[in-house]
Amino acid sequence: DRSVGLWRPAELFFLQNETTGCFTVDGVVVQTTITSETDISEAALTVSFVLHHWCQGEEVANVMIYAASHAFGRVVQAVNMTSTETERRITFTAESNDALLLNNPSYWWPWQMGGQAMHTLRVGVDGGQQLAQVDFGIRQVEKKLEAPYDQVQFYINKKPLQGRGGGWTPDVFLRNNESKLAMQLQMVRDMNL
């Protein structure tokens, strides 16, 4: 039943090498906030991640950390850490970086509502050291309780989304099969669920 040992992918972290130096990044998140209740032509992005500093005893002074994407360009922030500090959450907001305030962005939509525009985000240390690369969609997901029965209504980019589906469980013996999963998801899509 595969309930012993490792059964999911393992990740290896190198404490220091010539590619990343003393830094690694994890938990990269891009959050979208549509600035108007009635108009989706403007969206503010917030980019957030945890920066790890692995070189013990070294102080970090004015290291320039960047986040770059074709969706918004490049934003940079100076980071200072004490010699005992091993990690810090780094956040880029639209309030402090005008580039993260987007006009008429290419939104990600559920497949029945529009296209699935994806963007690539690169995070690194100024001077060419790239620490992470992730793909993201510009989308705001909300849920609200609607009257009269406090039913949950989901919204994608301020548009209501009616969820349709049923119960489904993947292989309980955790035998991952990419082609089988792709076929199952295509069948769900073909049923308009």
C-alpha cells in the first residue's frame, strides 16, 4: 500500500553553490487584486516569497533582489539581514512598485469563460543569479455567501462561476500515472464539469 518510505517527489536543497551563492527561495506566490468592484480593467499584483540565507555568520547588506515577468517588467528591492537571520519574507506590492499595477491585463479564466493566459515569474539576486522560476495566472478568486440561504458563490475575476462536478478519488494506492490522469481530466472537461 506504499504507506512506508518516500512516495512523493523529494526536493534537494544545496546550501551554497556557484549558481545561487548563499541564497535560495521558496513559497513564491503571485496574488491578484482587481482594484474596482465593477470594472476589471485594472489589477494590482503582489509578489511574495521566502528568501533563505545559508551563509552562517555573514551579514547581508543592500543585496538587490528582483522579481521579473513579461506581465509587468522588473521590480527590485534592497534586502538587509543580520548575521544570525536565516530567512525573510520578501514582498513586492503595487503600492510601492507602480509596475505591479496593470492596465488591461491578460487574465486567466476557467476554460468555459475564456483563455488561460499564463505568465512566467523569475526571482533572483541582481547580477544574474536566478533563484526561482514559476508560472502564474493573473486571476482573483473570491467566495461570498449569497442571500437568502447563505449559499456559497464563487467569483473569478469578479464574474460568478457555477461549479459543476461530482465526487472523484485518484488511485488510493498512490500509483501516479500522468497519462491516465490527463485522460481522466479530459473526460471531466468533455462532460462540461
